[in-house]
Amino acid sequence: MSQKADRAASTSAVPSAKPQMAPSPRRRQSGSNGAEESRHRGALLRRLLAMGDWAALLGTLCAVTATTSTTDVATLFWAVLFSPAWILVIKLHGLYDNDHRRIRHSTLDELPSLVSASALGTLGLDGLLALSPVGPLSPTSAIALGIGTLFGSFVLRGTLRFLWHRLTGVAIGIAIGPATIVDMVARRISTHPEARLALVGYLSTGDDASAELPRLGTPAEISRVAREQKIERVVVTEQEMSEHDAEQLIEECKAEGLALTFLPQHYGLLGPGIELNRLAELPVLDFRFSDPSRSTVALKRTMDLIASGFLLVLLSPLLLATSLLIFADSGSPVFFRQRRAGKDGKPFTMLKFRTMVADAEERLGELVDLAKLKEPAFKIHDDPRVTRAGRFLRRASIDELPQLINVLRGDMSLVGPRPEEESVVALYDERQRARLAIKPGLTGPMQVYGRSDLTFEERLAIERDYLDNLSIAGDLAILMRTPRAVIRGEGAH
């Protein structure tokens, strides 16, 4: 039985009336300076990360020494003696300097650089050992050292940052610009909790009573406001700022020790498929317009086949238990099948666990009028058609697991834009149909950056970013972020 109502309910979004602000900033002691405290914390975090990298190296060296006959205590001694060279390699990759500089930074962002640093660090350490009395490592030991330190550094860095953020809370920031754009930026920050930033107000030459954030003054008062509010970062959203005013603002932020982030004037055109370059003294932006290479598509499909097959076998007990739960709660059918738009709009039958009552399709008209939608997406909060078991399955995203079969068949991919039903896709304009350029995904940028709390335009923006910069590394990053998004359950209905 076709049940359209069980639909893209887990994939579509409606605009929220108000942007959700970031978590409350931590309390500071009276008289403390936000910028000075931020610099002190940044230096301490860098030392902790270096200690974590060193611990990962020492732990791996001890493990290699204990498990291989070609590595002895003498080799361990010389490797520890040369270990500062390993930290130097990581430093040269810039892996200790990004937490304070960037408005959003996570350990996953560092993974490509960590891979490179581990490989070069292993070669460098092995070269130094070749100059020592013990000689170089065996090929097996060198490979084990590189893989072990990569894994250890990644885990320890992630753990240290998690604990650090728990202990220190979020940074305090202020925005400069018109209220409408400030509110948009505040909402984007709230859907990216890894930014660790709470905007406490904005500066503008004009006042807007409808603004979500309080107006604290004009841009000329940045120094005063920064001291009073203990500001650490300034986010500039002003689109009409002159070059002279921008230079003056930069100088004031330098003088106050504030981190500074500028929203580009044409931010709607700037996706990650852009490279900042230089032509003599002129900064230029190079746009890359090309489809994914055949090798990328082939690797993506290979990853889909291996991972979906493995997960179907591994999760078979959970799939069986879920089927029994649905049958006991609301009877059959256990599965729900629906026609969705796939790559280039080609329809396919998508599978899900049924989470709604049997007559959900007939009752849809009571809740939504597709002809009156302002945009081609909708989401029904507290949908009365959802069953008791269905609420839990949606919250935990277990209802989506049968789509692993779609991935195995080739209708879907592990990562991509979420599939939408045909009746909604029929409302797309040409710009919106761009999200159909690749296979839809079991998970995707929407799932890790806000889920159903995103507006449709926000969905389009992050999906365009994904399409413009499609890569295997990007897919792996989204897959690794998905469990956290599922556990947090934010935006899942």
C-alpha cells in the first residue's frame, strides 16, 4: 500500500519564525578581558593538543616495541629522543593554530592534514633513526607507527577538544551589520554548534525593532563594546562598508586582540568550489566548474556497495527487532514504500520502516495543502498520524535504515541530498532542481547541519556547497558526523 504521508517528513523543512541563538556564553570574572582570556586559553589548548600528539606517538611506539621482534628498547629510546621532530612536522602542517583563528573548526576538518603529517612524521622519524646506532625501523613497524599515531592523534585530539569545550563553554561574539543579515548569521551559527560562539548583540548605524539580537551601539563604538561585553570575536555582516571603514575596523580589532570574521559581500555566490589565489598583489577568487571525476564516482559507488552490504548484515538483529516492534504496535505492513525523485529526477521506490498510521495518506489533506505552499517543502511538527513506535524510530533515525537496500541497489548513495517525493519536486524551479544532480543519500549535509530545523533555502545552500565540492573525503566527514547528529536528535521529528 502506498503511503505518501510517511513521506519526506523526515527530509523537508519549513522556515522557523526566529533564529535559534547559540548556547549561553560562560561567566567571566569581573574585570577580565575577553581577548586576553581567549589568547591564554588558545595557548593552553595548543599545549594540550601537542601533549596529545606526543602521547599518541609514545603509546604507538610502546605498542610497536611490545608486538614486533624487530623493534627493541634501544630503538624505543632513540625514537623517544627524536620525538620532538614529530611535533615539529605537525606544527608545520598548522594543526595547532586553527582553533582560535577560524570561526568553525573541528577535529574532522584536520583529518587530511593529520594523514599527511603522520606519513611525513614517520618518514622523518625513520630517517633520524637511520642516523642513530640502532638503524631505521622495519617496513612493518614503520607502517604500524604511521597508522597508530594517526588513529591515536585523531582520537586524543577529538577527546581533548570535547572536554575542553565542556569546561570552557562557548566564546562571546558580536556582529556588525544590518539586523536582517545578523539574524541570518546567528541562525547559521546556531545550526553549527562546533562554532562554539554565542552572539550577544550587534552594532549598526541603524536600529531595527524586529531584530532578534540587542543593538549595542554603532561600529565606531567597537572598542568600548568589546571591553564592556568581554568580546572575543567580531563577525562583520555589513555589505556596504567602505574599504577605509573596513581597514579602520581591522586595526581596532587588532588593537583589542579580537578575532575577526568577515561575511563576503557576494556570499550567496561563494561556495567551497572556490580557491583564493593571488595575481601579484591582487587577491583573486578562482571558480571551479566541473562534474565529479569518473574515479570519484567509481570510488563513491564502491564505498556504497561495501558499506551498505556490511551494515545490512551487522544491523540485521536491529532490523528484525524493529519489524517486530512496528507489528506489535500498529500491525502490518512493517515497511513503507514510496516513489521518490532520484538522480536527475528519475523516480525510484524508497524503503522505510512504517512510522505512521495506515490511513495517513488519506489524512494528509487535513494537514497540508500542497498548492498553497510558499516553497517546495513542508514539515509537520507533532504530526498526529505518527504512531507511538514511529516517534521513537524517527527520533533515532532507525526508520531510515531500510534505505541501505536502496543504496545496495544503486538507487541511492550513502551520502547525498535527501530524496524528495515526486509531487514536491514537481514544484521546483530550475535553480532548486540542481539538488537532483547526483544520487540522493541515506545521510547528507542536511542531516549533520540542522536536519529539519533548516529552512528550505538553508538546505539548498548547504547542499549546493556539497555538490560544488563533492569528494570522498567530504563524504567520509559527513558519515563520521552522522552518529553525533543522530544521538543529539536535534531537528529530528
